[in-house]
Amino acid sequence: VRFIVRPEKLALRRDIPAGEVTLPVTITNRIYQGVTTTWLVRDERNVDYTICEQNDDPLEGSGPAPIGTRVNMCWEPEHSVLLEGEPVVAAD
């Protein structure tokens, strides 16, 4: 199964919220952009993700996390968009 989630629909949480899809990730970079912060994270399979977060309440009130911190990337299931077709695998 392949799916996508828009970066602004993803959130970083220290705890695992009930009812949301969760993937453990490590923060690899944080880019402050005024009203938003772009988080770059990597999962255990070395897949990179981008999360766009409004700066009104970073990490749900727990404040920004340093690079290297393990957190949970979360999203609501209805924000998942299923993709059709076979996945394209890049050659190494």
C-alpha cells in the first residue's frame, strides 16, 4: 500500500496520540521560517520526511526539540491519500 500525506497535515509529538497514525522518527534538521518551522526527520528505514508546522505551539507545547531527538510523526487517518499503481524503486 502506498499513500501520501501533505506536510502541513503531519505533526511531531513526544507521546503517541490516540486515533492517529504514528511513525517513530529522528529529527535531522529544523528550519525556522518565521511563522512556520520545517522539520526534516528520518525513520528507522532511513526514509526522509518533511513536516511543516505553524510556530504557535511547537511539539504540542513541549517546545522545540534538538536535532537527534526521537519523536513520533503523526497524522489523522483521513489525511492519507492512497496512491494507485506499482511503486517506482530507485536504482542504487
